[in-house]
Amino acid sequence: MRRAASPHALGLFMGLALIGLNACSNSSDSAVRADPADDATPSTSPAPSSSPDSSAAPNATPAPDAGDSEGEGEGEGDSSPRDFGQANDNQIRPGIQVSSADGSCTSNFIYHDAQGHLYIGAAAHCFSPDTNSGIDACDAQNQLMGSPVQLENASTPGQLFYSSWQAMKDNAESAGSGICQGNDFALVRIDPADQDNVHPSALVYGGPSAMLQQDAQIGDEVYSFGQSPFHLGVGSLQRKQGQITAQSADGWTYSMQTDNPGLSGDSGSAVLHESGQALGVLVTVGVGFPGPVSNGVCNLDLALAYANDYLGMNLQLTTADTFSP
């Protein structure tokens, strides 16, 4: 017989689940953005304050110049721009912490352009002061492109290069639409000084082997990880395993249930399909009762395609061969 949880334990669980709970108008009533954590810091330098003056985050300007990358030197699909050698835990890899003026999140995958410049992915809401404020993602204020971003294991801050929230705002997407609910993706350009200390192999699991370019099915196994400081005091990277339970928002969002649900600070982390392919980006925490906690996942194939269309580039997912769940 299962022992009933104590009131203290239930209170602790609910406190964790409701961290940062200001229901977003761009998410369902039972889900909130998995807030950036304001007390998680990368190993290289302290995280900036999580309460910046909102005037410091006006509408974004064009991203820093990455060179003329449109369609040059890259075909369709995923690839690796060079031999990255052996992976180690001191490199900039999928799963490291990403920190800015709006808090700390977990990164997803590595990406590259036609010139071989490298980028690391995160969630767009990690770079907005309007996260969980009740403002639709397509109307939200965002940090300026080019803003400094602290990357764990980096010697030099990266630069915010792309935010889907700003792109959708620039494209006048309709607030409340499926794309505004689900498209939550950002790219940070890794400084040239750190480009040789990057590896595309995801922490814990390895991969991704490729981009998942068809819809995942309900019941498919998924794997993820996160760096939230709220995992009951555990400060190291936390692995997660579970299943896809639904797809919504016009295909932009998956729901998943895992054995170790994503919490504030896990935002932006990678979600790998059972095949080893990149499936998505963890973006929301569900707090509906009864039933287990569910996380919302941004469809990465759609999100990267939208980014490339907006930027006029052909950014690619950078792959790694070995996937070992």
C-alpha cells in the first residue's frame, strides 16, 4: 500500500510546482513558463541580477552580424562543421547553464552556420522581463539582441543572437495563436575565443543524432535534463525520462510526463526523442491537479525553421553520434 504523503511533503511539492506562478495568457490555465532561476549561477561567473530595470530590456534590435550565411556551404538536414574530438565536462555543451539579466536557464543543443560559427540554444522566455506576467509572448518585451549572456565553462560571455518572442513580435503574429503559445526558442552566439571549447554531445545522454523532422507520437519515450536549484536541494544536472502525452498549439507544443519533472531553472533544456534525435525545448511547467506534473515542450524542428526564415540564414543543428539513454 502506498503511504500517504505528509502535509509537510505536500506543501514542499506544491511550493516547488508553483514557483513563479503568474499564469501567462499565452499558456494554458494549468501551465506556466518554467521561470529562469534567480539563484542559479554558472561556474565561470555569478549570474546577473534577476530583477533588472525593465527599461534595460527594450524591443530587440537586429542580431549581431554572423556573416552572409544564407544557404552557403550547407545542405538541408543536420551536420557537424568539424571534428570536435572527445567530449568532457569542462566544455560548452548541451545542458550547461545560461545566465543573463533575467535569470538562469539550462541550454539545449549546439547549432552552426555556413561559416562554422557556433551557437547554443535556450528558451526565449529566459531573456524577457515579461515572463509569467500575463503578457502574451508575441507582445512581450525582450532583451536587446547582442546582450551579454554568461555561459557555463566559457571564458567570455556569449551574445544573445535570436529570440523567437522578438521575431514573432516583429512579424506581427496574432497574440493567443498556436505559434505564440508554443514558439519559445533562443540562440546565443558563442564568442570566438571559446569556439574551440565546444562539443555538441549532450550531457548525460549524448546525441543528438539528427533533428526529428516528423511529429512524435503519444507514448514515445523522451529524455531530458535540467539545472534547476529547486530539485530538492540537488545542485547537479538532473536527468529525466518519460513519455509524450499530447500535442497541441497547432503542432508547436508537446506535453510530456517524466520521472523528474522540469522546474524553474530547467527552462530551455534539451528534449531528446527515443531515437536519439532532437525533439524539442522544455518551456513550461504544468501544475494541474489531480495527476502528475506535466511539462510543455517547444517543437524544435518548427522553431529552428522559423528562426532561419526570420534571420535569412541556414542555421543547422550540430549533431553527435553517440546516444546512450
